[in-house]
Amino acid sequence: MKFIKKEKIVERAYQRNIFESVKDENSLVVLPTGLGKTMISILVIDYRLNKYPGTKALFMAPTKPLIDQHYRTFADFTTFDVGIVSGTVSPKKRKDVYEGFQVIFATPQTIENDIRNAIIDVSDFSSLVVDEAHHSIGNYSYVYVVKEFLEKSKYPHVLALTASPASDSEKIKTICKNLGINKIEIRSETDPDVTPYVKSKIIEEIEVDLPDYLLSVVNSVKRLINTYIDELKAVGLFKDTPNSRINRKTLLMMQKNMQSQMAHGNRAVYVIRGIITISKILKLYHLLDLLSTQSVSASKKFISKLLEGTAKSDKELSHSIEFKAISEMVDDLVSKGLENPKMEEVRRILQRELLDGKKAIVFTQYRDNVDAIFEKVKDLPNVSVSKFIGQAGNGLSQQEQANIIRDFEAGVYNVIISTSVSEEGMSIKGADIAIFYETIPSAIRSIQRKGRVGRYDTGKIYILIVRGTSDQGYYWVSLQRERRMRKIIKKIQENPNSLKYDGTLSPFT
């Protein structure tokens, strides 16, 4: 361990065992959140750079805040010369970092661009770490970078890391193929060498009903959706399909078909009207979700965007008598201070739980809803709250995000209200409570959200569900996908000898 500060390391047996297994083979490591995947990468890079003196290591992660976090961890635990690059740095300065440092941290998009433009020479690298490896599908930059690295590196080695690979075997197989993986090391929270380090999590589902004042608006939106579905049938679309069987999925498929026909020159009335009307319905479905599972405030902002929109579907909606009535109903709720019942649940939970120095993260899908929750809880006596959002639009810069995390860990804030930007990979020390403002169908995102709490002590997770809405359906879908993922992982664990180390995974054939 030439480059590792030994006094900083408290070695765990499972980390050492995984390291010994993967150090010379392209490997995927699946390990629950908070159990030290980064430490395994430190051991591997230390080994590779000792074995091949003069070579370098490249560490990739999907987001700038995550890259910054890994960079700081390596700087703290090792004596490597570490450098970090991003697309905001000039090509010349990036080239200087690639040539002047031992371990480089970057997003895959930056590395892909620099390979294509001959700014980085991956032949100099003997170790490539791919964090959050479940992204390695389709055209994601990981796929291109790994392919180039395996072809050009003199001593290639890939270490892929994830807490949640995928909820079906074909995706896992694709990920492994795209990354040149020929070995998988997996630990679950029930493995005997891992159990001593796992902190328990208490999960509580809180179900609420939509009050009459919201049901009235929701039902008006549903009626308008049915009106537009009838318009689709009038031009010959879905004419033999009951309205109850027409949903977002079928509408998106039809929309894609209509757009394809238009691209090939078909400008028949049913095509043009079909595209416009489907667009209106999909926007109404989104409004339905905002009203029933998010907040009146977020719904109001969305309606305002539609009323000001320039798209044909926006203009037609804004001139609709029914839509104007819905807008007025929402305005009335806002003026009376009436909100989705989840808002009051968030306040109750924080008032009850934020004692004895505890801290909480509130997860919500939409940025507008971050604002709404912030306004609802900022006046609570025991709450010091901050928003945590992505960089897009008028969002937070990478440095601002890092500052908020540091302030949260230091106790300046005891509540963070966050979009998905904090779900993936971010190590946020000291979060005791998580509130899932809504359910999400993705098993990966659900696991990642849960992993943000209980890293150092018992964590508590509250999942808010509105009965009779998409919340309920998404909740069960997520549970089923998590169970499926665990079964796949268990299958690999129980059949380690059935893995062929030639890049094929026989359990899935």
C-alpha cells in the first residue's frame, strides 16, 4: 500500500477479500450503499499503479458533485497526485491535468470528448474505475470510454461499482458486456462479513387521502382528458379501444407513430390533430400527477407555463373553457392556502423527529415542488432548511452543492429538500431521516434514496402515499423490482462457479 495513508484506513475483511478477487480481472462490484466501494477502488488503484510504475488511473462518475466527492476522498486517504477535470476547464488545461497527475477524476462525457479530440491518451492508464456502473447502457459515454480504454491501454483493468445494478438479468448482462466485465463480486446486507457494518433502517409508509377540494380539481382534469381522448377517436385513432385502456404508455407509442408518419411526409388531418391532441393529453396527465401527488403550488406554476406557452398544444389548452375553469379552481386553492395533504405530513414528521440533533433529507421529483416544500417548512421552530437542486437552468453550481452538503454535515442546516441530484452516490454524512415525498417506480432510484440515511446510525425512512393515485402503483412496482434485483444478485452469489471469465455470464443464458 505505497500510496495509502495507513493511519487513515480501518480495513474491513470483506473489502480486502473483494480487492484480492478483482485486482487483476475486469470486475463489477455490487455492494450496498455506505459500505465502502470507494475504499475498494483506492486499494485497486494503489495496486495497479505499483504493479505498473509510471501509469495512471482514471476515475469516472456521472455527476460533477460526485466526482468532487471522490476527489476529496482520495486526497484525504492517499498520497496520489490527484487531478480533477470538467468541461468548463479549457482543453489545454485538461491536457495538462491528464499528463501531470497520477489519478484523474472526471465525468464520462468529458473523457469521451477528450478521447475523440485526442486531448487524452488512454494508453497511459492501467486502471479505469466506473462508478454508478448501472449507467453503462445504450449510448452513455461509459460505453465508448471503456471500449477505447480496453483497446488502447497497455495494461487495461476495469473496476465497475454500483449498489444497484438493474432489476432484470438482461440489463445486467448488457452492462457487463459493455464494460468488458468477466467477474462479479457481490455482497448483500445479510452476508456474514458485511452484517456488522450495516446500520438498520426503519421504513414507514404513510397513506393519506385526497381532500374534497383537490378531488374536485382532479376529476375536472380527468374529464378533460376523456374529452380529448374522444377527439382522438373522432379522427380515427384508438376508435376500438375503451378509454379506460388508454394511458400514457399507449399515447406515447401512438405519438411516436404519428411523428414518424409526419417525418415521412404524411400530413393528413388525423396525423396533425393526433400529435397536437396527444400532446395536450400528456400535459394534462402531468398536471394530474402534480395535483394528486405533489402540490397545488407546483400545479399552479405548471399551469402558468402552459398559459404562456407558444406550442400549438399550449395555445389550444389556454383557449379551452374547461382548462380555464381548472386554472381558476387552482388559483382559488392557492388564494385559500390549501395544499396537498402530504405537505402537512412533512411538517408533522419534521416537528416530531428533529430532536437531539437529528437531520433529514426530503426527496421530491420536481424542482417546483422543492420550492413549495421549502416554503411550507421554513418557519418550523426546529428547522434550518436548504434546497438542494441540480445545475440546469438557474440551479446550483457544483461548488454551491458541495457547500450545502458540508454545511448540512456541520449542522448549519438540519433539513435538505432535494431533487434526484442527491440520490446517486453522494455520501451525505449524518442524515438520520429520509422523507420520500412521492414513490418512484425505479428500483435503482429507490435503493439509492434509502442509501442516503442510516450510514452511521439507525435511519428512519418515511414514504408518503396518496391513496388511489400513481403513488400506490409506483410503490408496488418499485418493491417488485427491488425483489427481482435481489433474486438476480442471490442467483449470482449462489452460482459463482457458473460465471465464465470470458465476458459471458452463464446464469443469464
